[in-house]
Amino acid sequence: MIALVDYGAGNVRSVQKALTAAGGDVQLVSTPDKVAQADAVVLPGVGAFDDCINAMQRQELVESIREFITSGKPFLGICVGYQALFEKSEEFNSCTLGMGVFGGKVIRFSGEGIKIPQIGWNQVNIQKPDCPIFDGIDSGSYFYFVHSYFPEPSDSSIVVSRTTYGAEFCSAVWKGNVFATQFHPEKSQKAGIKLLVNFVGLI
């Protein structure tokens, strides 16, 4: 069973449909015990960093997700669910600590001559072709983005892909059983479904 974390804010329905289309047995979950019972966990996200973390804290999900990650079972974070894995964010002068799974902070686009947020298709240049969720996906493939902020990992070894929007940024990370993307695979058509099929295949 894939636990799709529902903390009251996030594009859960489209992610649920995409994961199901990719062959997953998906259940919406909102309690720590359901997270613990899962074979894999997906943390989606749309909106603000603080809202995501605070909502998960109210439902006692932060610690349960950290514990799940230590189990070695597959975990996927998407968009704000990716950003939440880091230590902190600059968004709206955030004072909420992230989950701290990875070192680093979430920063805002600062390049001139670009529209913020980035909304639309952009290329993902794969740095680690051995990453399981990118198996069979060509470097330079297009994925769908909606964001004004992105993580800046302190450990460059976890960077799987980079994307250029004004400046180059880390668009996906991978360490052990943990995968996370700034883009939305559920909105990224063929390449996105392939990524989700690869993730489901890890279970």
C-alpha cells in the first residue's frame, strides 16, 4: 500500500490518480499509524512551506514520516513535500523548522528577467542516471513546475537533477530510499507517469 499523505493542503487527488495509473495501490492517509503501516509514502504539496509543516505537526505526522524514512521503505516528496524535507525556508520570513531530513534551506528565485512563480514546462537535466526513479527517462526531458522557491542542499551528493530558470537550481534529490522532486510528476504526462511507475516498482 502506498500512503499518500493528506494533511489538508495539497494536490492529493491528481497525485492519487497518477499513482493509481502507474499501478500503485494508493490510500489517502492522515494519521501516524497509517503512515507506519505503509509499504511506501508519498508526501505531496501545494502552497506555503509553513502551512505544510504546521498542518503535519497538528496531525502528528512529522515524526511519523521521519520514522518511516528510517525504515528504508520508498519515500517520495513532491513540490512543497520536497521542500519540507530540508531544515528551513525563506518563504514569507518563515520561522517554522522543516523536517531536517536533508541539510540546507529553501530559497526564492532571484534572477532578473524571469516571471515568479515559474509555472509551466522546463527541462530536467539528470546528473545521476543511476537514480531508480529516472530509469528510462532521458536527460533533458520536460516536467511541469509551479513554484517560487526551491531547496539549496548543503550536500551536493544528493542532487539528482538540475534545471535552469534564470539560474540553475536543484530540481530533484535522492539518498537511499528517499526521492524528492520540485516538479510535479503527476502533471508531467508521459515522463511523469514513467517516473511514478519507477517509484511504484521499488515497493
